[in-house]
Amino acid sequence: MMLLPTHHFRDIERKPEYLQPEKCVPPPHPGPVGTMWFIRDGCGIACAIVTWFLVLYAEFVVLFVMLIPSRDYVYSIINGIVFNLLAFLALASHCRAMLTDPGAVPKGNATKEFIESLQLKPGQVVYKCPKCCSIKPDRAHHCSVCKRCIRKMDHHCPWVNNCVGENNQKYFVLFTMYIALISLHALIMVGFHFLHCFEEDWTKCSSFSPPTTVILLILLCFEGLLFLIFTSVMFGTQVHSICTDETGIERLKRKHQPRERRGSWKSVKETFGGDFSLNWFNPFSGPCDPEPLSDRDWVRQAASLSETDNTETTEEQSEERKDEDSVEDR
């Protein structure tokens, strides 16, 4: 159980009435098994489309400007296979990160019946999200874009049009890694192509005119350099979060409550799906299946009974700090 500081005690109480469960509608019926998760956010959808467009643009320049016109068939075949394989894995990881439920908490479960069924004991409390009417388990945060509370939410990424959470962090890490690799590969090929064209006639090193070739290569070089830096930083921060068992939101909010931390290797294995194997790099292989939420996962332990007894006072102050617990995390 996690010890909670006093200033975080809001929307909590041993008595169901303080959670105002009458304002919560019953949770919706679960959809069919295998229902696709998709966030209908205009900005996120636009960013996802731009991501695919940029990868396909890189494919076009690499294939039709550099590799196909090359007279070195071995060089073209090897680099073509490597680049297309990495691009395919990057787009597959992007789809999995975008279409996988990141770990959404059941919506609208803060009903009087459910709260009473938990049979809270003295010293035990529950948190309710006032925006989605859900009881929040430990380490869950509300995302105003997804309009849900997400378990182990790291951040909301518009480039994958989804939150990065417990169930899809592996796919996001693979996406950033493969984008960084194809960006680096494209930059290396652009460098070799420029050297080759400087040594020979520009009209023979591409099927396009020299000005068009230069413009296409410069744009690809700029795109590759930009995304290499961006995705490398994101990849590093995600790996650091996994190894330290601390999400980006927890780090930004400086939550230093005493809690049990998993070992770094155990956290890595749970995120990537077991012991080290090629499946770690496979976007079609999921992470370890999370255990279903039990009653004890909804309940938290208060630091002291006196703090629990003072919950009614903090409840009156909750409106002033409304955004503190339900902050839009991006």
C-alpha cells in the first residue's frame, strides 16, 4: 500500500456519501472482445497522418532517388531490405501504440454499490476522478484527451494519438527506436549519395533532374536529423522511466511517496513481455498481461486515521485544487 500526503486527500473517504456516487451513472456495458481502441481527437489524427506521410516520403526518396538508380545492385538490395524492414516495424509499432488500450480504468465505476462492496476498513481510502467518475487505482492519472483514467500513464502523445500507459508502452518504445534507426540509416545513405554524385555526373546518379534531386535529399536530410534527435531523446526517457519504475507524470509532479518499487530488470521484463528474446523487438508480441484489478487495487492506505478523519475539510477545498488530481497530462 502507498502512503499519501495530506494535500492529496481529496475526493476520498471511508464513507461512500463523500464520493457523491449518486452523480455517477452506472458503468457502460463492456464492448465485444477485441474491440479496437481509437481516440477521436482531431489533432492526434492529423499528427498520426503526418507521421505516416513522413515515413512514406522517406521511403520514396530512398528507393526512387538513391537506391533504384544506383548501379551497385548489392548495395541497393541490402540497404533496400534493411530500410524497408525498419520502416515496416516502425509503422507496425505506431499502429499498435495507437490502437491498443493503454490501460484505461473502467469508466463510471464510482457508484454507491461498488464503493460499499469494497467494505473499506478504518484507515483505508479510495480516490475518485471527478471527470470520468471512476475510482482511481494507484498510479492512475486522468487524460482529458482520452477522457479516461489511465493506469501508469506516462504522457499523452499526439504523434500516436493515444496515451502511453501500462499496456502500450512497449509499442511506443519500439516506435521511437525504429524511427531513430531509419532516420540514422537515411542520413548515412544521403551522405554516401552526395559523395557519389560529387564524384560523378549528377545527371547519372538519379533519375530526377539535379535540382530536384538536391531538394529531395536536403528535405530528407532535414527530416532525418530532426526525427533522429527527437525520437532518440524520447527513447532514452522511456527506457529510463521503465528502468526506474517511474512514469513521466510521477517525475514531473515530484511524487516521492514511499511505495514499493520493482527492480529495474523485473520492470523491463514486464514491459517487454518476459525474458530477453527477439520478441522484445517484435511489435506483434505484447507485454506481460497485467493482472486484473482486484478490490485491494482500488483501496489505498491512509497515512493516519487523523488524516482520514479530516477528509471532509479537504473535500471542501477540492474545487480549488480541481485540476491538481485531474490534470491534463500530455
